[in-house]
Amino acid sequence: MAKYSTGSGGDSAGGSCELCGAAGDTQTADVAGATLELCADCAQNHGESDRGPSGGDTPDDRERKRRAAQNSAKIQDAQSTDSSHWEDGADYDADQLPYLVNDYASRVVDARQEAGLKTDELAEELDLSEDAVLAVEQGRAVQANVKGSTISEIEAFLDIELADSR
């Protein structure tokens, strides 16, 4: 059975691991704010001494953390609906702006230019306001309250993907 220390642990030349109890060489490591004497396996898996904020993060770890943060934001958004400021009769849930990929603005500009259109021409073609198209091209879709249907129309017309489907 593992014992837990308050930091007055023994020497590192042959004690036992304070997490798993394994006998042998130990090393000092911080675990959840406590300084413990750990075997090499526990120090690698639980210790915080060798890892900085981004040390040891593989690309898979960073992607996993990004998805976790995004999912947390989606859950928080869903739970914190406050309709007190909505206009009467408005159904904002029906046309929500989707989570957009990081480079959505440059994707729209590149695809529009490749199609040989100016911003006002794209807006006219899609029967959208030029302000909405400009907001998307400038990366201000959220601040400008661009609707999800606007993003869908731009995606379909320019054959690009702007919504983050992950």
C-alpha cells in the first residue's frame, strides 16, 4: 500500500516509492503540489518536475487538449442560454454560427479571388449584405453576428469548408 508524504521523505539512494511502494532508487518529484520520493516509473507518469507547460506535449496531446477545450466551450454555450436579451419572436438557435476553422477568413478570400469575384460581387451573387461577407473575410464573423446560413451559403458557392466539424 502506498504511503503519502508531507515532504519529509527519506533519501533517494534506496527508499521506497511513496506512490506505489516499489523498493529501490527513488527521485524527488512534485505530484499535485506535494513533493514525493518516486520510483522512475511513477516519476515519469505522475511527476511534474520535468514537464513545463508545453514540455512533453506531442502533436497528438495538443490536438487532444484543443478538442477538449472546444468541447468544453460547446457544453458551456449550450448550458448558459440566456434569452432575456433576445428580440421577441427571434429564433437564434435555428441559425447559429458554427465553430469555424482557424483560417476561415483567408480561405474565403482565396476562394473568392480564385473565382474572379470582388467582395461586392460575391455578396450580390449570394443575395447577402456586403458587410456580412466583409466580416467573414476579415475574420470578424462572431463580432458581426454573422448567421450560420451565411457561412453555409459561402461554403456551398465557393466549394470550401469553413465550419469546424470536429
